[in-house]
Amino acid sequence: MKTISILIIACALLATGARAIFNQVFVANHPDSNVDCATIQESKQIGAFVRELSSSEPSIVVSGRPLAFREIWIEHPTLLTYPLVWFPKWKHQDGYTLSIRLGESPIPFRDFWLECDGSQITYFDESDGDRFNIRFDLLPTDPISFRVVDRNTKQTLTTFSLTTKK
């Protein structure tokens, strides 16, 4: 019985050591450790959620096609860490991320870009194909105004603004 107990403890220690090495080599230094949540629910689950926003327009028309907003929120950028070998923790990073999740059949972003307070925003999360994330150093105040600009003509196609959802 004593031999089995020692064997179980030895296996647990070896597994924990292997997990610690795995966390350090593959997780802690991996660029995917920085997380932008795909949904409001996910953002709330990891403690990154700051507030939900709504658009001045439920959908906008860009190049004759509707662009509908499914979810809009602000969250803290987070980093996946393992302070305890087996238990992950989400650590808040500096700044804020504004996430806009689009409705069904989004318009290709290669046709236009967004401008927010004069800053051109072209980053689009290709992993899902239905959302984009915008980084801010400071928490943006209401309203957050956007211009949708045609990439070819550089003309403003439409504007919209975001405010805290009540």
C-alpha cells in the first residue's frame, strides 16, 4: 500500500512538472496568450468585460449592402497566465479593446476602412470573419463616432456612433 501511495505521488509530481514546462514554453510566451474575446459572454466569463455599447443605427448601408451589428462591447485586453500550474488566470493588460461583432454575411473589409476620431482603423479579426477589434489607450467616452470610408475613392460612405447600452 505504501509503494502505491509513493508511486501516485511521484506520478502527480512528474505530471505537474511536465505541465509547468508546457505552460512556460508553449503558453506563456505564445502570441495567442493575448486574448480578444469573441462574444460578450466570453468576455464576462474571463472577467475582461467593461461595458456593452449600442449603435446609433441598428445597421448601416455600405456600398449598397447592409452591415448589421450583432454585439458591441469594450473589454480589457487580457493575457492568459498560469500562476498556479494547473489553474489559468486572465491578467488585464493596459488599455481597452472595443469589439464590434457583425451580423450575418458581413461586407468584405477590403472594400472600406473605419475612422475613429481621425485615426484610420483597418485591423480585422480574420479568424472569425465577423468582427473587428480596436485598441484604445484610454477608456473611450460616449459617443464614439466612426466614419466608413471607401478604400478606392476615399469618400465617406456613412457615419455612425456608439454609446453605452442602457
